[in-house]
Amino acid sequence: MKPTGARRYVSLGGGLAVAVGAGGDKQFQARIRRPGAANATREPLGYFPATSVADARRKLLDVRADVKEGRDPAAARKRAEDGEIVTFAHLVDRYLARRQAGGLAPKTLIIETQALEPLRHALGDRPLADLSPRDFAAVVEREAGRLKEAGGTGRSANMSLAAVKRAYKHARRAGDYMAASPVAELGRPAREAARDRVLFDGRVLVDHLDRDRNEVGALAVALAGGGKFRTAPETRAALSLALVLGIRVGEAAALQWSAIHLDDDPPTLRIIKGKTKAAVRTLPLPGQAATLLRTLKARTGGGAYVFPATPAKRGSGRGEGRAPHLHPESISRALARIFEKLKIKAAVEHDLRRTCLSGIVELTGDDGLAERIAGHAGKTTLTRHYDQAKRLAPMLNALQQWADAVDDAAERRKAAEAAEAAERARS
């Protein structure tokens, strides 16, 4: 298929042709005759090899369907060239570009892009006006089925649906798309395993199949610097606060010194960036957490954040858009490595929070107090709308009991390790 100097056309049959330019470029074109028009027109479908023959034939069918229903593909293309959002691909691309411009962390941007890719690949060329909930449901359900066959959990399919819901919300807020979102009412296509894992300490939280199982103690020793772990001290400190206070890893990562009052009685910290409105809360600090924060402040207290981000190396290209504090994902990866070395299985970072809150309920019998420490919305009209009491004294008592239980578990773990070492030495 060599050009002869002028553009020439090679028919592929069925109304599909390839226009070969003087420079050798090959553009797929559809031959379309609109109702009432005297002559057929050519509609561009994309260039080879970015557009395959199969893609071109699929686009040809879409163009024919548009023409049959009275829509004008040329007018839609003109609107796209003028910057209007016309197709689903336009919506996704503009959403990702604006999230990037808004300072979204590079890693998070990659995750969001990957989550949207199955939908963009399947529906990218479709006009937004033509998309229905059924179109999106078919794609995410197909993705969920593929993951299930591969032995996965289907979580990626759920992430795809969540990401496209965010994209439509963002477009609506920006004024780019004012129609009702076709994905707003869709439910998650895949079931995910319920997360109910807690770490056991053998006293407060007991594994009845192994009553001496002391995962809390093993983790507490590792976070205090025991064992051969190459985890940064700041990361270990953030994980320690998550375990002792029941805060989310993301909340620990974003702590600011301006929200921590170590000279108060009792010392307190305030979560100022929470997952929900209820998550913005004040927590009294048990002695162990206050001591840890005083040590950190003496060492790194010059900046705004308790756990500032490590400066990017010059020339690495990683400084742009980075979070100003330690990234929660970095903390999660570090904890996964610790769990692996300690042989603590099927546990994730959120299980630290679950362990703390479960321990507090076991120690106090007060699940309402645990809800307040967790920063969960209340279940009654009183707790949701009227009760503004801080309850620092009972919260401090509960958190101190749990922190002491963690210390006790760590001491028992160290004693067990010493006994094992002595036994090995004798043998």
C-alpha cells in the first residue's frame, strides 16, 4: 500500500476505506450517506496503527447508528475540537487532567487512571448522551467476572465503578456535564471479603484456638525498634500511634504540630483532616503516645507536619505534586513488610485501628465511647445533632488502659523471646 504522491483510497469493503496520504499516513474513513443527501460523505475513524482494522469496523457501526438516529458525527467532532466534552473519553481525560493540576499525588493519579482504563477502553468513543447505566454495568460486571476467573477478589472492578462515579461528579461540579449521572445508582458489582481481622494479644483480645497468640506484642516490639527491621523511625512512630489511638493511617500521616497540645492537661491531639465530618475530633493522649510525640518534636518539630515527606532527590522528577507529609501508602507498604517478617497473616493497616477499638470495647464495655474515639457518626439524634461533650476523661481512661495492655503484650513478647534464646543456648 505505497502512496503515489496524491491521496488515494483503498476499499476494505462494507463502507470502510483507507485513505493513504502522500507521506504514507493511513486514515480509516467511513463512507456515509445521510438521509436526504445527494452524495455520500467520508467520516474519519482514526489513523493506523493507533486504530486497528477491528476498531475501525466497530467505529463504522457506531457512526452508522448515529446517522440512522439523526445524529451528526461531524458536528460532534467539531464540538470536541472546540473543547466541549462529547465522548466518555473526553470526560475521563479532562477529569484526570484537572485532578493532576489540582495536586493529586502521582501514585494516586496512576491508581485512578488504571481504575478508569477498562471503562475508557470499552466506552471511550461513545457520545455521553448515548450512555446508559446498562452500558457501565456491563463493563464492570465483565471485569468482575474476569477477575473472579483469575482468582482475584473483584476489588478492581469496584474501584473502576467508584472512579467513574467521581469523574461524573467532578464534571458536574465543573459545569462540563449537567445531565444526570448514569452511574449514580449502580451498586458494586463484586463482593469483597469482609474485613474483620484483629491482632491478638493473649489477654484482652484472645484467639480461642491459640490462647497464647501475641501478635500485638510482636508488633509493638518491632515498632519500638526491636528485631532486624529497616523501617524508618518516623514510619514506626506513625504506626504506633495508629495502634495505640485507633486513628486511621491516613490521619496519622497528616498530623500537624499545630493540632497537638502536649502542655495541656491532659495532652491532646486534634484530627483536623478526617474521612468524614465526624472524624474531625479531639483525642486525649495516653502517657505512651504523649512521650512518643515529645520525642518526635524534639527531633523533627521544626516543620508543620509531625511526619514530613522525605525531600525528593534533585533531578528525580518526583517532587511535583507530592504530598507534604509521609504518604499513607508508604506506611502501608512498610507495615506489610513487618507483618511478613513477623508471620502475621491476612492483616492490613486498617486492622491496627480495628484492634485498638476492639480492645477498648473489651476493656470498658462501652461501645459508644469507642465510637467517639473512632470518630464515627452517632446512631441517635442526640449523638448526631446535640451532644457536643468532649468526654476527654473517659476517653483518656479507655485509651490509657489500651496503651498499658499493648505495653504488657510487648513485655510478654520480649520475655518469650528471651526464654526461647536461652533454650537455644542450652541446646
